Amino acid sequence: MRPLCVAPLRLCVGSLFLFTLIVSVAAQTSLSLWPYYVEVTPERNAAGLYDLVVPLPVMDKARSDLADLRLFDSANREIPYAIRIRRDVDTKREIPTRLFNYGLAGPSTSEVTVDLGENPGEHNEIEIETSGTNFRRQVVIEGSDSGREWRTLSNDGVLFSFASQNNVAESGRVSYPTSRYRYLRVKVSRDQLTDKETPQVTGVKVTMAVRDKGWLSSWNVPVPSYQLVRNAGAFATVWTLD
């Protein structure tokens, strides 16, 4: 095995891919086993952890699975860490629901209660189906553990649907802070300009949505002078990049 080290920490290695290190599980290792290292300075993030992007020189030294990567402080004490690969993430987990208590919450607002069952886990997004087109309807989402005391999760949600020349633009999705409530209460108000009647909720889908933007890193490398060669009989220009 071979290591990697930091200033005041050291990152000790063999070779690496692009990833972010997050300081977090330790192991006793002799530095004499690690012929390669680079000094790095981590920064503290909002969660109170220290993180850093693995430097380019590590890329041709560490193993592809990063199993030979170690982090040490200035006193040669090994520091626990976790590796995070910053890929684009866009996933959804749908939660089974049961709708009940359809009714009116005032002269222009309909409501329905959604039961997510016991221990539904985390959820943060709801898709609401209503009838009609060419509308912009206000939505309020509330949450409760008992079905009696309610907390507002979102009071500025909007449903819309507009059709023109066989094209339709619509959205029934409303996001709210990640919650674990068993019950949700959905209130939909009619569009004062286009709705002649209070709209009824015809379907609801609750999900846990995770969206994370990937991180593309780039490095400057020296570009040597080009060489003039022939490629398949044609003139060509070649650069060799290390």
C-alpha cells in the first residue's frame, strides 16, 4: 500500500479520480509504507466538516478504488475521512398514499388529506392533479403527525396549466422542506380569473426528491511544442500532454 498527506495535513497515496474528501474512520498506518504524498489545506464547510478537492498530482498515484488513500495531520496522526464523488443526482422515491376528507376550506378553496402511513420516511415534494386547463391556482401544504395539529410546510405553491396551438405548459409539483409527517393536508384555491367553480383534487403523488448538481473540476497542465507528423498519409499536428 502507498499513502497521501496535507498542510497542516498530509494526503498519502498511490493514484486518484476526481472527488471531494470529507474529513470522517481511522486506521493505524506507518508512513514508511507510503512513498507518495501531497500537502493539502482543507476548508471548513457549513456542516462543521473539513473538505477539499483531491489535487491533480494524486491522479496517477492512487488506486482506482482509492483504497490506498490516507490522510495525516502534522503530527503524523491518521485522520478519518469519507470520499464523495460529485456526480449529477436526480432521483425520486414515491411514497404510497391514501386520500380522504375531501371538502371545502372556504368559498373558493378545496382540500384533501393525504395519509402516508406509519413511518413514511422523509418526503419533500408533492404532485397534485386537478381538472381543467388555462389556470393558475394557489396551493397550501400542511403537515401533521396526528391529523389534528397542523404545521404549514408551503403557502406559496402554484399549479398552472396553459394551452395554445396544441401545446400545453403545465406543472402540478410543489416542493416543501424535507419532512417526516404522516399526514399532509392539501388546499387548492381556484383561479379568480378563469375558474367558475372551486377545483377538485383528483390525484396526489408524494415523493422524496434528491437533486444535486455535479461538480466539474479542471486543471491547468503545461502544453509542450507541437510536432508535425503524418497520420494515415496526411499531414497532422501532435501535442503530447502529461
